[in-house]
Amino acid sequence: MTAPRNILPDATPGPPDSFCAVPWSSLFLAQDSGWRPCCAYTENMEVIAPGPLLFQMNSFWNGRPMRELRRKFLAGEQPEGCKVCFAKEQSGGQSHRQKFNRLLRKHFPSFPQSDFQEVAELKLLRLSLSTGNICDLKCRTCNPRHSSKWIQEVKSLSTEDRKLVQNWIHWTDENPWSAKAEYLAELVLSQPDLKHLTIQGGEPLVSPEFVPFLKKLVEAGVASGLEINLATNGGKLSQIHISLMQNFKRCYLNLSVDGPPGVHDYVRGADFSHVENALQLLAPSSIDVIVAFTLSALNALDLPEFLDCMEQIRTRIPRIQLSIGTIFSPSSLQLRKLSKASLEDLIQKIDNHRSLWAKDFLPILSSASQKATDSAGLDLLGYVEFLDRTRKQSAQESVPRLADILRLSTQT
């Protein structure tokens, strides 16, 4: 097990190695579950009484759950709600915790140790907003909580198939971005030290409040001092969005791409032409384009071809970046569900690959290989067959390498 690394302050003595600065300078407003410290936090927090968003934010900030979370980090504990970050670090990936600690150091290089107390001043560095679960796609790696397209599918499942998604059965409602643009802008305007704004979904670009919200920030004169980070599948991206986002100090657009053409289509249920159209719009802009790739058992075996695809994109957009995520849920799609032999073969291919980003995958693949068994997991096979049956698709046609590995597993 890899120990967490302290990557925040230079001061001595510093906070514990498991420390995370999020509860002191970040908040996340989730459409379906209210306020949380960040999008990676998994436990339910205190329910805040209905009222204006600004009132809710102030009430939540030093409420009992936030004070307790800060106490645990100061004591060197790993809070249960933060298990996603620590699991990602142990698997060789980069966690939200590590990224945010670096972000804090970037903007406040001499952030005083004395500011890390259980009761903290509401002085946000980052505000993250979820636009709800309204989405135009139903990716195989997603669920009804984050995609409204999944809802009808889950409702129509047989009793046997429902067992495969039993953790998602209670998410049966659409949760659009109900907060109005002016109230969301009020949150931003209340935080003069805010440096970073993150917007995610669902799919933010299908929300009718997205464009008015950005316009409010531009008109208020705060956009030029803010970095904005948008997560999108790019299918609805337009010149209107690009023109607005270029008013911000810096804009990072995270474009979801989950494999080369064919594999991407199978995983995300969308034609790769959506990616190509988005890249064509973004190429002449000043926006930082980040390909957000989620590595899973579904697309790992086609990783060499994905890296070839990324190199082709880089010839057109030299500033392109790559962000690597890994699957936490559903567990049946985690990398370790592939056979050990297939992962070891993949590691050798990636180690010899010419891509700029190849080496970034090696720690993640190596960690998965150590946990894998001789054959692919039967739950992976069951999940693939379940969605193939429900969506009338074929793994053999779309991801033949994976299909071959799964077939071999049923013969052992």
C-alpha cells in the first residue's frame, strides 16, 4: 500500500501526510445532495434548512460535519468520506486531494499553518457546482445519479438485471440545475478571494442556466480574475460557449474521450465525430483543452490505439493535455478485473510506446496488475453482457480484445 504524500506546505512542521486543504478553502454544491467539501467526498453531510444559497453556504461552512472533517485531517486520520482519493493514490493515480493541495500552494505559497483550525473563516479558493444529472449520454461507466438517460433504462430492467445496479436503484429522478443564474452568481460574487470555479454535470452545456450564469459573471467584471474548469462531453459545444469562456482569466475545458473511435463510441454511446467537432471549434481558441480519459476494464486493452489517437490530435492542437481518471464504481469495471496476463502484456506495450503520455499510465497499470487474478472477473463479464443485451450492442464487434479475454475466462 502506497502511503499518502504530503505535497502541501514547505513549512516545518507541516500537517500530517494524509492532510487535505479542501475543508478550509473549497466547497461543492451538488444538485442532488446539497453542500459537500468537494465532488469526490462520498458521505452524506448535514442537511441545511431551505433558504437562499448564500445563507445555506454560510450555515454549512462551520457546521458540525465540516468541523469534524477538519479535526480528522488535523489528527492525521483518513476520513471515510475521502476514501475515493486515498484509493486512487494507492492505485498509482492522482487524487483530488493531491491536486487541490497543489492548487492552494500555487495561489497562496505562504498559506499560514495557523489558518488550519476546526473553525475556519469562509474564504474560498475554489467553488465547484454540479448542474445536476441531466445529460444527453448514458456512458457505460456512469449511472442514474449523473445521467438522466440512465433512469428509464434502470426502471425497465428485469429483476435479475437490477441486481447488477442495486446501488443505483434509488436514483430514479431527474435533477436539473434548478438554481437560477443570478443566485449562482451571487455565490461567486460573495467570495472576493475565489480563484477557481469548476462546473460539472450531468452535462453542463444542456442546462438553460449555463450561458446566463457565465454572462452574469462577465457582466459583473469578475470573470477576468477567475480560472474556470468545465467538464463536458463536447456534443453541444458551440461558438457561443467558447466566446463566453474566453472572457475568463483562464479556461480549462475537460473533454471526455474514452478511447479511440469505436471504443469511445461503445463506452460512451456517442459517435466520435462529436469529439472531432468539439476539437475543431476549440483549436483556434485560447482555451486550455484537456482530454479527460477514464481508464477502465472496458477500454484499457485498446490503450495503445488511444495514445496513437492522442498523438494525432496533438499535431493539430499542440497545447492539448491529457487527464487520466480511473474507475471506482462500479467495481466490476475496475482495471483489476482484467486478467493478470492481459495487464502484464499491456504494460509491456505501453512501456514501449512512443507517446508523450505513455509513462503516466504505467503506475496505474502496475498497481492493477498486482491485484489481478489469472482470469478476468466474472462480474466484469456479467456487466458487459448485461449492457450489451440491454442496449443491443456487441463487445465482440466494438471491443474485440476485451471480448476475447472474457471468452477465455469462461473456459478456465
